[in-house]
Amino acid sequence: MARFIFRSVISTIVTMFLVSLALFLLVEVGSGDITVKILGVFATPEQRASYRAQLGLDQPWYIRYLDWLVGNDWRVRSRIGHPLVAVPNPQTKELEWWAQVDGQLVRWEMREGHLFALVRQPDGSVLEQPADDQWQQTPEGKEIFWGVNTKNSAVKWVRGEGEEVYVLTSAGMRKEGDGPQQYIPLRKGLLRGDPGTSLQTGRPVSVTLFPRVRNTAILAGMAFVVVMPLALILGIIAGINEGRLVDRAISVSSLALTATPEFVTGVFLILIFGIWLKIVPAVSVFLSDRAIFENPQLLILPILTLTAVELGYIVRMTRASMVEVMNAPYIRTAILKGLPYWQVVLRHAVRNALMAPITVIMLHVNWLVGGIVVVEAVFGFPGLGSYIFDSAIFGDFNAIEAAAMLLVSIAVFTRLVGDLLYTFLNPRIRYS
Amino acid sequence: MPQSPVLAIEDLAITYRIRGGEIDAVTDVSFQIQRGESFGVVGESGCGKSTVAWSVVGFLGANGYVKRGSIQFLGQELVGRRPDELRKLRGNQIAMVYQDPMQALNPSVRLGQQLKEVLTVHQKVSDQEAEERCLAMLKRVHMPDPADVMGRYPHQISGGQQQRVVIAMALLNNPALLIMDEPTTALDVTVEAAVLDLIDELRQEFNTAIMYISHNLGVVARVCNRVGVMYAGEMVEVAPVEAIFQDPRHPYTQGLIRCVPRLGADKASSVLYPIPGRVPPPDQRPTGCLFHPRCDYAQARCQEERPFLRLFAEDHRVRCHFAEEIDMASWQPPEEVQAAIQAHAGAPNGAQGSPSSPGEEIILEVEGLRKYYVAQGNSLRDVLGLAPKRFVRAVDGVGFQVPRRTTLGIVGESGCGKSTLVKTLIGLEGATDGRAEFLGFDLTVDLSKRPERLIQELQMVFQNPDSTMNPSYTVGQQIARPLIRFQTVPREQVQDEVIRLLEAVRLDASYLDRLPRQLSGGEKQRVGIARALASRPDLVLCDEPVSALDVSVQAAVLNLLLAIQKEHGTTMLFIAHDLSVVRFFSDHVAVMYLGQVMEFGPADAIYAPPYHPYTEALLSAVPIPDPGARQRRIRLEGSVPSALDPPSGCRFHTRCPRRHLLPDNGAICAAEVPPWRDVGDGHRIFCHLSLETLRSLEPVIQR
Amino acid sequence: MTTAPQTIGSRARPNPLAKLWGSLSLVFESRIGTIGFFMVAFWFALALISIVWTPYDPNASLFGQNLPPNAENWLGTDHLGRDLLSRLMQGTQVILVKTRLPNGWVIPIGVALWGVLGSLTLGTLLGLNAGYRGGWTDQIIMQIQDALIAFPRIVLYLVVIAAMGQGDLVVILAITLTGAPGVARLARSLALDIKTRDYIRAAETRGESPWYIMFVEILPNARGPLIVDAMLRVGYAIFAIGTLGFLGIGLPPPDPDWGNMVNEARRFIYTNPLAVLWPSLAIATLVIGLNLFADGLREETTRYQK
Ligand SMILES: Nc1ncnc2c1ncn2[C@@H]1O[C@H](COP(=O)(O)OP(=O)(O)O)[C@@H](O)[C@H]1O
Ligand code: SF4
Ligand code: SF4
Ligand SMILES: [Mg+2]
């Protein structure tokens, strides 16, 4: 058993690593020029190049991968010469990067060729001090300075060689002088809980992600609670009545359910319950992130849709497993002992029959995710599924990566749980 | 006996419905079993033995039904009973044990639980009482450490122990009738012997009626009082066990008896006579006597008129028109069989004969051969690689020599390393240590490092006829492949060569385009042999080539192998667990135990004292198809120890029944590796006991 | 046409197509299999017919908008006044019988089938190697496969499409990638089972190469379950194409896409619910048909194995 668990855990870790690498490569390296999406098609090559540098996209992929995964403050720290800390902004609660100089939090800014230090005061306000005395001489006779700028990047300024940079503002790209020569956007890294900033909104991904995850968890959780007992019971009933009418009825309807795409089910449920029967609101309008708490009946149709789709699959799995077990010799033994039929089923068949589907059902969580994306799209439900979908359409890679990694972790984790559960249920593994 | 019989079956016919028709699996079966009697049912597979058994417990599956006849249990009719009435009988008054014990027990329920419910479902007993009765029953079936076993799961005990649990389960309610369908077929001879003893004991103690199904005549001779012989869905002969073996009156019964080698028979002095043909499938049964296509005595009448099961003598019924005239003793093999057999078996052969007298070239020489596997531990330390590596010593210092044109037989219980030895020699595994030389080639390396010519000279015949052929290719394609690969013959002659090979294994060109599923087990095995012969090997390794076959087919395949050896001078290594077969087939025999050879010598020498105490125990366990033979009972205790930690000194010392003949109850056996005692004529025994002591041992079998 | 010419005298080696047909025809022994076959055949036939003939131009707005079924438009029209039957028929093509390459060429066999073929090839290759060779090869292949399985399919689709844009080939790639791990798993377990058979030992003791053993000895015996699985996968693939179409990232225009038809029509579900129904039914019946067909095939092949 130790071997089995050990392997599962190791394999899970390796899987996560491989997935993160594949995901990163696919999304960041594979996707086209993100600046087209953000800056529009009319931006000039210089504008694009400048913007890419500000995003740190001029770095090689493996550096970016590491930055993304484990952050880069520890790497950049030696350049700046001070510890770097991320503290939440008192108003927006978003993380801001500061250098810690002599116990004070400092950032820098360059204006008209002069360097200014911005010192954060205990009350959150900022005190500005000239800092031209901090330039450092290089052997080539240049004066440079590495610091943290107000846009959460570690940057390198060179005195007298202010770059022309294009800064994205709400009005479009604006050209500014005094720009740094090099950018390293600071991040703590995914493993340390920082998925980065959304390219679409400019806000940290984690801020938007949280309510979405919560909503989806509620939706999927409720669907799961409805589906599991129902599906297992129906599957067992069908399995012990193999070939009879009950079995046919259950099998055919579950096949029909699985074969009908989620979006079709969703649309028809709206038509039937919302428009014809008027039991639930036909149009679900989720005005805010908290709409599902204020108006729980909005959840009914999405849950029903998910249930319909999931039900069939699990019923079919359970049925197949039950049929197999009922034909096993040990069931024959139990019958020949003279046990009543229901005891044969309950004591000898059910446990063995549920063992096999558990791992498969747990694997199936992946599939459920697919259903969620569609269901959320059909109902305009503000959850993780619609988030990842919108991000993918926009090409907002920090957002996709964060959401996808989250989904993958859920999938991998549930599979691990499934494996462990299986080990636990199966005495052959438990006692080996 | 004035009592009514426990089981009385009259005129029983059972049919399975299948898509597009019906299968009449059983057409005409009648017999009775009295209290305290053990009734054996024998016959080749597919004759309907199991179907009869299942019909008694009312468990013919969804598609089977009793078409005709009656099954009376203690005077009550069972056919047509309501399911819940049958249920009350099952497990309570009628119990059943069938072949594969591992499959028969629920893998995820503790054994105690599975035992107790037999009691609690039929009677009002407290859990406490049920527990005690189960413990007592487990003790009764000689289960070591019963209390512990109650808390275990099936996979945690050995196959023999599992079968004991199943038997205990069957006996818990002291049933009037116990049905056993091949209960020992999957077990080793030593374990089988112990289970058979147990069955015998229990029958006498509980006065239970037993219906015992087996294809093994030896087993039936051992445990049954009366025997019914089934052929193609019919009972063809029913008689007391002595009559069946000494005075069989049905040609089929006679045929069955003639085709198994007697223990002590060898190929020089005796011949096996297979029954020609095979059991017809239910939809192709002939008219008249069902046996007539295979019967040596068949006459015109047999083809038209169906014989009935009639009383031939007191308690002896036969289904044959000519039962009175047919006498086993005066049987003459039909001419063509005689001629064919004489062509090879009568000629001088093997170690006894001239072409390969001792001193002939040694073709295979093995010395100190070892094959260790790294054991997978399961504790956390093992997983992390912290624990020291442990080895399964599957083959641990094996040595022997095989002269050209002879056969070396290897016997031993399962797990003794026979198959690993063969795998190593053939190159599926590389050896860990030691020397093995064949025609000057080194056999310690695996196949990837062997030269083409060696691969070609060393071929193998496999055990399981159902998996020996690739189901996707025709017979012709499969035999042609080695011819093409080794370029044995030029490309354009391949077809002719394939036909020649088919003829060599007594098949013909009509088999070329058949797929394996269109062949019977024996035919598949023949094709397997043809395929092995295609590259014209000097040495053929046979891993239990006949143990999965019905006895009649077994005889035919053994005869075939003998003929081939004769014709081509092939040397063979022959593995089998059936000591009679090995004795019959081999010139030399090696007895293996826990990865080591315990005894080696000429076949006839091994079967009489002096022999190794382990050989003695094996011989004592062989079921002998002769109810008159007296066999001394020597039973080994416990099971084969793990090859991970083999016992010190003599590996057999933990179970050896002869240790006490040495001073100090054989202290030396545990301490020191025994010496090889040389009996002469190449016969060696690996034991501390002196040759004098070994010689003085009483023979196991007396007639 | 596809039956093997029966050579007289010499041994006729069954032509592979005839063999395939031989195993497929088993399906007619089973009732549900036959039903499934005809459901699938219906859509194939429709796809083939639509190549030469559809009632109207599927992309032309020739009629009134959102008409109910009538004599001219048997299934009615959509919100742009296009004939639904023609669109439905045309929509089968890309799924089942043709694939459009980026350079404008069209090759036979539809996207769903190419995708499944891709995953079958890739998965079998990986699975057989993992199962037959075992050891490190197995560990590594299984690890990669685990990682691929861990990706929720839809995320994989989204990511692939986000990275490479829309197109028939991209959808094929996405189906291949999402399907391959499952096929590999199946092929591996089959190989693990089959490699214990004695005929594999026989091949090994003949000194055959691993590739020979995997593809000549093992694969033909794994064929049955793999084909059954592939049938189911075609169903999944059609399902997935529908979903992508509904989300607006599926097969690109101009060919109508069933999923996309549902998406467009649902805005007018009040007035014209049937416009949603037809493409939905199309997807469901095709998928159900494939499922039944596969079930029938499985039933019959396992029956013959025994
Ligand atoms: N469930 C079943 N359905 C159809 N045919 C069966 C079934 N069980 C056994 N048979 C057929 O009945 C015949 C007798 O089988 P069986 O009783 O198992 O014989 P035995 O035990 O002597 O080997 C065989 O031809 C077998 O194929
Ligand atoms: S009746 Fe005829 S064919 Fe049948 S066993 Fe007797 S002699 Fe042989
Ligand atoms: S050496 Fe001792 S333990 Fe071994 S077989 Fe001989 S007597 Fe028995
Ligand atoms: Mg049987």
C-alpha cells in the first residue's frame, strides 16, 4: 500500500509539473502576438516592441516559465540590492511591489532625466524624494540604476539615455521619455499564490478569479450531490436487472442523455421550464458576482443541465460494473449459500461493483469541467468556465494559465483522491 | 440400504437456449447417490458433467432449463420448485464446491464474514455461536491458525487454504449432499492429496452424500465408491469403482482407462492408446450410439439403434449393445493404430536403446545455474530504496546434463522454479549466475544477445492450447512464419514444407486455412508442435504440453511427441506436474524443490527406493487410476516456503517427514547443505540421509 | 467491389477490407447494433447526397425569416431566411466526409473521423509500446498520458484553438490530442493482457523484434476493442465539434456548423424553437447511433471470442 500511495503522489507531482510546462508553452509560445489584441492592429512595430518589453515578453521562454511558476523577486533582488516585498494597496487590496530600504518601503520614478524615490509612509501615502545620488557607476563610465518602478517591474534606468517608451493608457498608447532600458515585471509566481496580472483588465488575476471559482464550486458541487446518489442507484438497479425492461429503460435514457450535448439540454430546459411552463426565470441575468446568493432559483436550470449530462455517463459506468460483478463466481457462491437475493446484492455485489467506477468517475471530473464551460456559456453564469472561455478568446494568457492550472489541479487532485479511495476500498491493495 | 437415496436423477435432459437455437447439453442421465456414498462423474470436457451439477442446485443461468426428467432430493422433486424453496435448500442441505477457489470467494469481504453468513442465513444463531462453529469447522478441515484466517481476505491465504475455506463453508450446515465440480484441478498434487484425504474423512464422519466431478481417473479412484461415466450428454456406464476400473464394459470407459499412463509405466514397455476423434458438439451428435464414430467395436447396428442404459450385472449399468461381449483384457488395438504406434514406440528408444546409449554426446549442460528476481517490497522503506535489496531465488544452483536424443523430465510443485528454469534456458530471461551450454553456445544470455542459429536450434512447446496460437492468423501462416524467418527452406518451398510439417503432426493440408478457433485443443497443440519443429531444432523445451488437455487427447499428443523424437532425434526437456506422465515420457528425471534439484536420475530409478524424501512424498500424493493399489500416505505439512527466504541447509528441512531418521531429529539438515549421494548409473540424491537408509525405505506404492 | 477475389487452388489471403467488413458485419447479429448502423448510415448518406445536391443554397437568404416547416422548406428557415434542411445537410459534410485544408484544398473523410484516426494511431503507438515493453518506457509514456488526461478536454481545445486559431486541421489536432491518451490507455491494457499469451512467447523465442511482436502479433488481436472504442470516440468527437461550434470557435464558415446553428437559433427560440431542435437532433442521433453501433459490435465480438 505504501508503494501504491507513494507512486500516486509522485506521479501527481510529476503530472502537475508536466502540465504546467505544456500549458505554458502552448499558451505563451504558441499563441500569436498578444499586442495585436491589446494594442489593436494599427500599432507600430516600435510600439509593440516597447510594450512587449514592458510585459517581460522579450525574455527567453524558460526564464518566463520560471518567473511564472516560482516568481522572480528572489532573482532580481541582487540587482536592486534590497529585499523586495509585495504589500497590498490599502485601497484596491492589490499587491504592490516595493524595495525595502533601511526598513522603509521605496519605489522609484524617473522624470525629465531625474530619479525620484517614492517612500511609502505608514498611513499608505507616498513621500517623494530626489534620488539622483543613487546612480551607480559602471566600468564603462555609465550611470545606471536598478529599482522598482510604480508599475511593479524591476527596471534598469541609464542616466541620460532615457528610452522612449510607449505606455498604454485608457486613451491608447502614449509616448514617454525617460523610460527604463530593461524591464523585469515582478511576480511571486504561481506556486506562491500569484498568478500574475490579467492582460485584459490589468488587474491581478487572483482578484477576479476568486468569486468565479466560488460560484462554479457551488454549481458543480450541487450538481455532484444530485448526480452521484441518483446515478449510482440507477446504475445498480439497471445492472442487477440486466436485459430486463427496467434495464432497457434506464440504459436507453441514460444513453440519450449522454448523447445530447449540454448546450442542447440547456437550451431545451430553458424552453420547457422557462418559456412554456414558466416555473423558473427564462432568462437568467446574473447582474453581479453575488447574484446566485440573492436569487438561488437562478441555479436550478444550470444544475439540472449539468445533472442531465453527467447522470447518463455515471449510470452507464455503474451498470457495466454491476453486470460484471453479478456474473462473477463469488456471486454464484453467495447464491449457492442460500442467501436471499437482496443480501447477495447488498453484501456481496455493491461494494465490488462500486470499486471500479470510482476511479473512472473521479477521472470524469475533467469531463464535468467541459460541461461547466458550456453550461456557463448557455446561462451566462459568472463562473470559472466562462472566465476561462473569455480569457482564451482574448488570449489573456495569465488568466488562462491560472484558471487552467486551477482546473488541472482539481482534476489531478480528485484523481488522487479516487486512487486513494480505491486503495482503501480494495483489500487486495490495502493489505499488500 | 432401505433408506431412500439422497439424490436420485432420472432421465434428465437439460437444454441451453442460445441465439438461433438450443443446445441439448445433457440428454439422458440417470443415477442415484446414497447417504455416505461418494459418487464420481467422469468424462471428457464438454460431456455435460458440470451442467448436471448445476441443475441439482437449480442454477443453470438465465438460459438453461431442465427439459425432461426428474431430480429427487431426499424424496422431494426439485425440478419445478419455486426459487425461494430452492434457496432454503442451497447452502443448508445441498452445498457445492467448484473449481477455482480464488474466484469463488468474494475478494472484498473477510473470510469470517463469508463463513458465518452460511449459518446465520439458514438458522437462528447468535454471532458468537456462528463464530465458534466456523472456527471449529476450520479446525476440522485442518486449517492452520483458524482464528487468524477468519479475519483475513481471500488473497491473503494460499490456493490450497482457500479451497479448504470453501469446503468448510460447504460443510458448515452439515448438508445431506455435497457437490464438488473438479475441486482439486487447480491445485498441486501434494495439496490435492491433502484435500482428497479431507474429503474422504469428512464423508465418513458426517455421512454426507458426495457427487464428485472430475476428469482425472486417478482422483476418482481415490475418493469414490461408485462412478458414472458421461459421454456427450449421456450417462454411459454406472458401476462401483472397482468394476469401472477392473471390468469396464463400455468401450468409452475402456478407452479412458487405456489412454492414461499407469504410474511406473514407461515408453519402452507400454503404449498409450488415445481414443480417436473427439466429443461431438451437442449439435453434431451422430445417430444411433453416440459413441459409434469413435468406437472400436461399432457394428452396423450401432449406427441405427440407440442403446439404453441397461442393467448388466448387480449395480452395474452400461449403455452399449454389446456390453456382454466386450472384454477389456482381450482388446486388440485396431490395425492402423497398432501399426502407427509400433512404428515409433516399439522401436528401440531413449536411454535404453542403442542410438543413444550412455556416453553419447551431451547436448545440454547446466551447472550452478541461478536466476534471481529483485523482490518488490511494499513498506515505505522499500519504496524509498532504503531497505536492502531482496531476491526471489527462483532457480538457485541447478545442474544437469542431457544427452542427445533423450528426454529430461522435470517435476515439482508449482513455484519450485520449473518454468523459470525453462524461461532462462530459452532466453526469455538472462541468467543471474552459473553456466549453461548447448552445442557450444552460451545459454546464460537472453534472446537479444543470442545468435540466430542458437535461436533456431532451441524451440519451445507451450502449455495452454488456447493461447499457443495467435487467433488472428491461419494455421498455415503461423507455421510458415519460422520457415520464412529462419529461411529453413527456399521461399517457394515454404508451402510444401508447411504441409509436410502438418503431416508430421498427423494433420493435413486441409488445415492450412483454418483459424485457431476452428480447432480443438489437441489440434492446436499439434500445430504448436509443428511450429516449434519448423526451424528443425535440436532441443525442444516442452512446458506442460499436455496438462491442459483431456486424457484421450493427452495420449495422442504424447505419442506424437515420442514419434517425432524417434524420427528426428530431437532432444527434449519435458516439464509436467503429473508424475505418471513424466515417468512415461522421460529418460531422466530431475525433481525440483524451491529452486534446487533434489534428485536426478534415470526415470525408472526415481520411482523406487532409494529416493529423496521429497520424491517419496510426491509419489505418495499422485492419484493412481487403480482402486486396488495401496499407497502409503505421506503428507507434507504447511506449504512451500517463500523463495525470498529459503530455509537454510537442506531447503526441504521445514517439511521433511524423514528428518527424524537422522540423529537429533535431523539438526544437521537445518545447519548444513546436504551432500549429493551417488547411487550409480547417474542417479544422485541431495540428502543427508545415507544411501543405506534411503534404500531401506518402504516403497510408496504397492499393488 | 470490396470482397476479396477468391483465388482458386492457392490459399487466398483474406483482403484486409474484406476482413474488416467481416468483423463489422457481425453487428447485424445484434438488434441494437443494426439500429445503430442504420442511424449512422443515414447521416453518411445525407452527407454524400449533399455533396451533389441540397434543396437550396445553404448560405443564401432566399426565404422569409424564421419560417416554420412548410412545403418549400421542409424544416423551416432560420433567422436569416436560409433553408434549414439544406444547412443541416451541408453541415454533415465537414464532420463526416470532407476536410478543408488551409490552402483551399478539400480532402475526403471528415474532421471527426480524421481526428479519431489520429488519436487511434498515436494512442495505439504509445499504448502498445508502454504495455509491451513495460519498465521505463511504460513509466514515461504513462506519465505523459496522465498529464494529457489531466487537462480538462475543453481547456485543451480552448488552448489549442487560442494558440493556433480556427480551422479544420486545428480541430483535428485537438481531437487527436484529447483522444490519444484514452486510446493509449486501452491499447496498453490490451497489450498487457495479450502479451501474457503463449503465442507471444513463441514469437519471442523465435527472436522476433519488438516492433514485429507489437504490430503483427499483438495489434490484430487488440483490433476488436480498439475499433469499438474508436466508434465511441467518433461520437465524442462529433459532440465536441458541436460544443466548439456552439461556443463559436469550432469549424470555420462558410460550411454551416450544427453547434453554431443551435447557438444562432437559440436567440429566437421563442418564435422558432424548431430551428434549435433540428441540429440538436442531428447531433444526438448521430452520437446515439454510433453508441448503439459500438455496443452491438462489442457484444458480438466478445461473444465470438469465447
Ligand atoms: N450457459 C451455457 N450456454 C450454452 N451452452 C452451454 C452453457 N454451459 C454449458 N454449455 C454447453 O453444454 C455442454 C456441456 O458442458 P459442461 O456441462 O460444462 O460439460 P463438462 O462439465 O463435462 O465439461 C457443452 O457443449 C457446453 O458448451
Ligand atoms: S453400442 Fe456399439 S458403438 Fe456404442 S459403445 Fe457399444 S459397441 Fe460401441
Ligand atoms: S537432508 Fe534432511 S531435511 Fe533434507 S531431505 Fe534429507 S533428511 Fe530431509
Ligand atoms: Mg466442467
